[in-house]
Amino acid sequence: MRKDEGRPSETVFLCHILKLNEEVVKMKKIGILLLIAVFVGVTFGAVPVFAAAKILKLAEVHPKGYPTEMGDQKFSELFEKLTQGRYKIQVYGNSQLGSENDVVEQAKLGVIEFVRVSTSPAISVFPEIGVYSMPYLFRSQDHMWNVLNGPVGQHFLAAMEKVGLVGVGYFDPGSRNFYTTKPLKSVADLKGLKIRVQPNPIMVNLVKLLGATPTPIAYAEVYSALQTGVVDGAENNVPSWVSQNHYEVAKNFIKDAHARLPELLMVSKKFWDTLSAADKKAMKDAAKEATAFQIKAWNKAEDDYLAQAKAKGCIVSEANIAEFQKAVAPIYAMPEYASYKQWVDKINATK
Ligand code: BDP
């Protein structure tokens, strides 16, 4: 009896095993089908529904809410949308990824996909673009945009490909002006002062022509350089002066508008070359719209930051522009900038 008792449960057990086997076979079939689907998708260009977005890095020196940073965010949002979420750009502000000179090098190597930097750090890898930092080159904001949107501006964006970078677009830089810890009303007041400049040979020469001593320092270190007296002043646009708190220490600002150095949005050529023609177009389109957005944000920020500085008791003086122009004019005759003449002429001829 005992032997017989065991029989029904053995049968049930066997049935279970058989059912389980069927399930395993079913699951294997589904697995194989899924594998085929992925293979076909990848091989023939269809995108598997579960593909994760590729994360890209964009280096920026400014903090959240600064107009160029807002432009970066807009660009990132649009590029993601235009590529149906296949790419996601993460903006690293506040010099988190390094100084502008460092990140330009990293973008050349393909370690960082995008950089938003001033023209200055691009000069070390592409000297021709230095022409943009010549003093009083652009007559106004409108003149600058006519140049940037015209053949000269577009030439520079494309030509950087030779050095491993592709210019995607420009952002508005405003105009650069001097500010110091000492009273500042004229060129004479700059005499003998130590002035922070971007690591840019043209800015070094410009400051020398004004009788001051240029000190190249990375952007993130300017505040402490001013505070500790390593420098007596710096030169920049109003939003940088205020957002970096330089205005707390260097309260004297003179509106001499000696230069406008276009802000560059560049992509690593290494990454650019991996893109389809449609994605390259998407990137350019995203940049175009982001530029229009940034210009609006810029114009508003300039006014807001200036009001903030005045409210905090800063002294903002109007410069005798002719006096500044006269002092720096000899830079155009320096032999090291002879090759800029062809560009200067084209820029002067632009309406
Ligand atoms: C600001 C530019 C930023 C530069 C900075 C500087 O937006 O890209 O790094 O000047 O002076 O106006 O270093």
C-alpha cells in the first residue's frame, strides 16, 4: 500500500516538471525573438525602443542663470528634442570641468563633447580667431552680429575643424570694460595698476598700451586675486563683473567698451564625425534658436546687473572713448598681427 500511496503524487510531480519545461521552452522562444528584433534593429538602423540616451558633456564657466548658461540649456533642450531623445547634453557650469584653456584641449581630444568659451581660449589652438579680440573692432552689437552671421563669422566656425573643433554657433558677449579697486575715470588712472586679463596675448598687449601691467589668470580665480590684492582690477562685461562678485571688491567701473569677444559654442570634431547628416543639421538648428534666445537673455541681464551694481554703491563712469581708442590704436600696427589685416578690412567693410 505504501508503494501505491506514492504513485498519484509522483504523477502530479511529473506533470509539473513537464509544464515547467514547456514554460522554459516558451521563454527561450521569446528570448530568441527579442534577440532577433534587437539584431535587426541595430543592423538596419531602426532604434530599439529601450535604447538609452547618449549623455554628452558641455563645459561652461558661468553659474546657473547667467545668460550664456541659459543659452547652453536651451541648446541642450532643443538638440535633445530634435534628435528624439537620443542625445542628452549635461551642462557643467562654474568651471567644474576646468579652466577655459583646459576644456578646449579636452574637447579637441574628444573627452568633452561641447564647450562654451570666450574667443580668448580658442586663440591658443587657432591663432587666426584672435582678430576678434582686437580693440574697437566691432562698432556696435548690431555690427558684431552682422559680421558673425556673415561670411567672416561663418568662416571661423568652419575653419576650426582643422584643429579638431567645430564651431556650432555664437552667443552675445557684450562689451568688455575695465574695473578696479582704485578710482577709475580715465586712461591715466590705469597707469601702473595690475590688471587681470584672460590668457590672451592680444589682451596682454592692449593692457600694456594703456600703461598697466597685465596678469593672465583663469576666470574662476579672479575674485580671490582681486580680494587679496594680487591684481588691482580686471576687464570684463557687466554680467561677469557682477555675477562673479568682482563688483564687491572692485567697485570702480569705466564704460570704455574696448572689445567684444564673441562667445563660442563648439563641439569636438571627434564627436561631430560620428553624427549623421540629419543630426548635424539638428545641432546647427538647435544652436541657431539658442542664439536668438541667448541674445534676448543677454540684453535683459546687462541692464539688471548694472542696476544691481549701482544699487550696491558702485561707481560707473562714462569713458572718453576717443582717449582709449587713441591709446590702443598702435596694436593694429604690431607685426605679430599683420595677418589679421585681411579680416579687419572685411569686418570694417561689413555694414
Ligand atoms: C566672460 C566670458 C567667459 C570668460 C570670462 C573671462 O563669458 O567665457 O572666461 O569672461 O574673462 O565674459 O575669463
